[in-house]
Amino acid sequence: MDFEKKEHPEFPTVNKAHVEQVIVPELSQWCLTNGVALASSENVYTAVAAPTTVFPTPVPRAAYQSAKQLQKPFNKLYAQIANSKWLLKETKSLAKADPEFTGRLFKLYEDRTAKSKQTLKYGIFRSDYLIDHKTASVKQVEFNTVSVSFGGLSSKVGELHSYLNVMGKYDVAGKSFYEPGELHVSESIVFLVKALAAALTLYKVDTEDTAAKREQDDKVVLFVVEPKELNLYDQKLLEYNLLKLYGINSLRATLDEVKTEFTYGRDNRLVHKKTGKEAGVVYYRTGYDVRDYAKEDHWDARGFLEESFAVKAPDLSVQLAGTKKIQQLLTEDKVISKFVDDAKTKKELMDSFVKIYPLDNSEQGKLGKKLALEKPENYVLKPQREGGGHNVYKKDIPAFLKGIKEDEWDAYILMELIDAKPTTKNFIVRDGKLSTEPIISELGIYGSIIFDGDNIHMNDYSGSLLRSKLVSSNEGGVVAGFGCIDSMYLMD
Ligand code: ADP
Ligand code: MG
């Protein structure tokens, strides 16, 4: 077929009244029908459509492709870090600077994770990028190694935008606006589920005596979740697809429920008391924030899971490889060179880094302190925390640092701000209402890796995510109310 290359504006030219009257109702119905939803905080039986954009946001195809290419090397790099003595050494000193959280995680690693007989490790990762305005290249914001979310909703929002396009909603005359192939639908649901199924299969092969036994489908995936999870349907999309595509059942438990509902069987196998089913894979969608361990029992429950024979996604070595401190250390040539031999790969990975400084007494640390106090407008200060809302931005940095003791500064890193270009032509829809403020988009690339020492069983790219946030907000928490799920229009 001969497609005449159409000269496109980047966004449909429909006016705001068309968006409000035609697109928003259609979009909201599609979201609610297809599970692009957040649970209501008041009533577990009701849901609201998750915030999304009206249009897909343009992303240079080359930027997406380069981020995608980086994922397998990043997966491998973080797997090697999780296996390394170097991680333990660095985490031990970080634990002193942040005893409340990193310290507790590290102690649990030593007391429980390190004692597990399970040698398979499993990372479900997401590397997040902003696209630098001047060079149009991707720059890494952070590398997440625990509880990465939105893999479910991301695929669905791609489908939503494709639907609106095909149905002619992006055009007043009812024609489709984008051409086939220009709208990207993230493969994250199927790819993440594929890796969960592979991990469970490896667990079975590893632990069963006969081929016949391997076929038994009494092994399940345990989702360890928060008690009042608003981003519930994102997880449910993975559960349902695990069943639909691979016939694998899953169970859910909060850190409160783990020890009452599960017990250790032979060799610390994790057995569900009520059904006798064995959880071969423990998939954490909680446990990344100090608030997830409000009670001492929660630490104990995590330890019970860590020391079990189940494959953990992730175990504490993989989780601790994802601290902001490790991200900062990797920007140093001599550090990344410990793990990446190939010069071309190393260069490609390092090209995605912006400058990150420690705030310790090293030369770089001294420079970091000076910049934090004298040029804060170019930087973001980050503690060893995940999940949004912990960072300190720009002019707030000096007063924040002066408010804590200087020997606590070690627990923070200072990162150069990435200058991404806002767009003024898209809209965010939240609860049926349009926001017309400019937005900035952050590209996430999912990755899955299953490994046993140096033996890598699976290393995959696992789909993508585009999240957009209001320019006026420093951070784009989707559930917190400042961001939304978007999808990509790949621009050549
Ligand atoms: P968290 O672990 O809390 O998600 P992030 O490092 O991802 O922490 O930061 C949260 C948000 O802050 C990001 O999604 C991004 O919007 C913004 N942000 C973080 N680092 C930078 C940076 N270097 N440049 C610009 N924005 C950033
Ligand atoms: Mg983040």
C-alpha cells in the first residue's frame, strides 16, 4: 500500500467545545468500561476513571527507540549490582546515613533474604526519562527496582487513544487523524505477565522432581499489596491477564495478612493455609516506602516472605540496587566500569545520565554542597525514598539542608534538573473535567530480568509508559492528583 506522507500538525485542531462535548464523554465511558480506573477512597464498590490525556502526546520516535534499546543493558547492570559485594558495602554506609529506612531494609536483607535457599532473582524494573529539550535525547530521572506501577493502565490508555482516533473523535468531520502505526500501544500488560509466568515456570522446574509434576497448576503468584490501594485496577489487569494468557492463578495479601494466611511448608515453601496452594512468585506492590511498614509486624512479614523459597520480585538485594545513592554512584565512570565491560554500551548508558552529586566529604561531595547552596535553581535534592512527594526542589534546597545536621546530608543526592519541553496543546481529564495547563511528559520503559548468579534466564524489554504532569507541579503523582496516564504519538 502506498501511504502518502501527510504533513501533520502535532495535535488535532479540534476546539475546546468539541473536546468537552464529544471527546470527554466518550473517553470517560471507554475508561470505565475497560478498567482505566482508580478505586474510590470512600467505597470499595465504586471507581472513577483514571486521569488521562485527551490526545496522545508526540514523542520523537528516535528518543523512544533509544530508551527501549537501553533497557536490556540496564536490566543486566542492575542484576549484576544486586549480585555484587559492592552493593552491600555501599548500602552498609548508606544505612548509617538513613537508619530509619535503608538501615532497616539492609538489616532485613542480612537477617532474612541472605538466608533464603532460593537463588533465582527477579527484577521488574522501570527506567524513567525526560526528553531534554535542546538535544531531544532521553535523560534518566530514576531507575525503579520495586513495585513499578501503571503497566496495566498504560496499555489501556494506548488503546483508548487509538479508539478515539479510529472513531473519528479527533476530527470534526469524523475522520481518523493519525495514520496506522503512529499511535503506540504499550505492550506492558502482556510482557509483564509473560515474565511473571516465566518466573513461575522456572520456580517449578527448579523445585519439582518430575516433568509430570511441573504441569500441576497449584503454584500461584502472590501479589503483596497495600490495604487501601487506589491504583487497584492497574494490578487487576495483570492478575486477569495472568489467568487468561497463562492459566495462572494469583492470590493477594497485605503485609498484615501474610503471616496469618501463609505458612512455611517443606524447605520454607510459601503455602496458603486455606487452599494449600504454593506461592512460587511473590510480587511486591508495596514495601517500598517507610509508611508501608507502619507496624513492627510489617517488617516481620516482609522478612517471612524474604526467607521463603518463593522467587521474590524483587528480593531486598534487587530492591536496594535501586536506591538513589546507587544511581548517583553509577554516573561515575570508574563505578559503572566495574559492571559494564563493553565500551559502546557503557557510553550509551552514560549518555542518558545527567550530573548527580553526592553531598559527602569527597571532592564531588564538596562541589555538590557548594552547588546546592549557591545555585539551587538548577537542581533537585533527593532522599533515599520512593513513590513521590519526598524531593526538594530548587530554591527550597538551601533552607532544607540548613534545617538538618550536616552529617545527615550524606543520605541525599543532588541532581541536575532536566529541561523538558512543555506542550500547551493537550488536555488532562480528571473526573470528567478538563485542565488546560501546559504539561510535561515522562517516558518510562519497563524491563524484566530473571537471573541466578551470572546465569540470565530472561532479559526483556517489557513495554512503555507515558505519564504527563502539569508544568506547575514539580512532581506528577497520578493518584496524588497532579499527573495522568498518556500515550505516545511517535513522531519521525
Ligand atoms: P520518586 O522515587 O519519588 O518517584 P523521582 O526521582 O522519580 O522520585 O522524582 C519524582 C518526580 O520529580 C519525577 O517524576 C519528575 O517529574 C521530577 N524529577 C525528578 N528528578 C528530576 C530531574 N532531574 N529533572 C526534572 N524533573 C525531575
Ligand atoms: Mg519516580
